[in-house]
Amino acid sequence: MLRLLPLILLAAGPAAAACSSADTTFLWCRIEGSSKQLEVCAEPYGAVYRYGPHGRPELELVERYDTLDYRPWPGVGRDIWEEVAFHNGGYTYLVHGGVDRQYQGNNLANAMYGGVTVSQGGREIASLTCERPAIDFPYSNGLSDGKARAGLRWEPGVGWVY
């Protein structure tokens, strides 16, 4: 199924292969059963999606905050979770990250989860899961702050509005 993913590299913005700082990380993980990585960064110029081997992403997408499809944590439930979608032609890459707030173990990375679901024309073609404990979901305000800088605010039950 992975061979169906387009291997187009979009170089909009800096050609870095990692978030510019730990503060800009929305989600980073190694994909289960693979040496490839998934990374979403909240950079000053926009949200960045990267997928592929460390330092050599096969796919990089950059989305401006005013058009970013992002759903913040609604503030209720056992888990803190968020999701963000990147669009490329007829493909959608829906990235989710979360942390189990009731996790009792010593290694917080085991409480974190994430992954990406790839769809084409509304039909799911791949679902990739982050490998535990190789996950970093810091639950930061980076994407929300980017949306706010673009003049948007979140209205529960409505979404992002100007």
C-alpha cells in the first residue's frame, strides 16, 4: 500500500529535514515496522508535513496557516488529541497525535500515540501507526498560534473563524 503514496517533494519554505526547534514540533515518530519517520512542525511560515527516511524525506508539504485544516483538542475526554490534514492533489494526509492522560507507567512516550491516514478522493489507501515509544507529541500551541497569527480563532462547534 505504501507504494501508492506519491513521492513528490514539495520544497516550499526552508529545505530542512527536521523541525527548526523542539518548540515547533507537533508530532514526530518512527513508523511502526519501518525505518521511516513522520514529522509535523509548526514553523513561523506555515505547518510542515514530512515523511520518509531521517534527513531525506520522500514527501514534504507546507501549508499556510490561513488554509490549514487543523482540529485542536476539544478539552474533554481521557486523551489529549489533535489532528491536522495536509492536501496534495487528490491526496489527503490526516495526521493525528495524542497522549493518554491516565497512563500510569514510568515512560511517558508509551502514553503517546499517533499516525497518518492517507486517502485519495475520500477513500483510505493507507494507515500508518507511530511506533511506541519512538513518539514525540509535546501537545504545544504551535498550530493554534499559527492560526491566530493568520487572523483566525477557534469556535467550538463551528471551527476556525475570522
